[in-house]
Amino acid sequence: MRELKDIPQCGLRFENAGLDAIDAAILRELAADARLPRAELSRRVGLSAPSVADRVRRLEDVGIITGYGARIDPARLGYGLTILIRARPLPGEMHAMIEAIRETPQIVACDRVSGEDCFVARAHVRDVAEMEAVIDRIVPFGATNSSVVQSSPVPERLVEL
């Protein structure tokens, strides 16, 4: 069983969120493997299973843990290209552009951003023809600029705790 002293301590920022080093350890373990059995999670953080269950429930209740899921490789499903689409709506077309983005199933994420563009969307497509079709759904509502993702040297990861 790991001792509390073996769990990396968190900085002031984390403590200001009302969480402690055990909470941080639980979050790290679940981020690495959300399917981790509670008994193993309890062993790794040095608490009883009921205590860990209470902490996980509290982290869910306050919205720190927002869900659990599997990481899926789109390429293994036939989506050979990942594209980033930067978009800037025409005057009066903001809501129409948002709706077009929402209704395009190949778009798996979209952020509203500051700067010249208003949105950066991430899409998975099978080929260049499908990429063109995705972009064509957005273009009537504004300007787009697209890039093909070559690789991801920093995969999605947990924020520093």
C-alpha cells in the first residue's frame, strides 16, 4: 500500500479547489484507467474502499469528474484523417454556423476561441473527399481554414494537479 508521503503533493492551486493530495491521487489513477476496480484504487491511494467511493462520489457531485469513457482510435475505424477547422462566421451567421458544426457528425470537438477565428473544430474523416464535404457544410455561414493533423506529440492528458 502506498503511503501518503509517496503520493505526489499538490500545490496551493489544487488546495484552493477544496481538494487534497488523496483527491489528486484518485483523479490521477482514474484518468490513467477509469476501469480500475475500487478495491485496487483504494489500495493505490491508501484508503478504505468506502472512503474512496465517498470521495469519488463527491468529485462527481461537484463536477470535477464529469464522466467516464473509452479512448478510441479513429484510424482503426477507418477515419484516416483528423482535421482542424478554424471558422469565422459572416455577420449574423454565428448561430447558423454553430448549428452546422453541431449537426456534422464527423466533428468530435469544437472550441470557441479568441483571435481572428471564432471556432476551432476537430473532425475525423475517411479521406479528402469527406473532408471537403465537412467543410462544405460550414462554408455557407463564413470563412474556414483547415489543417490536417500529422501527429499528436502531446496526447490529451490530465491538467497538473
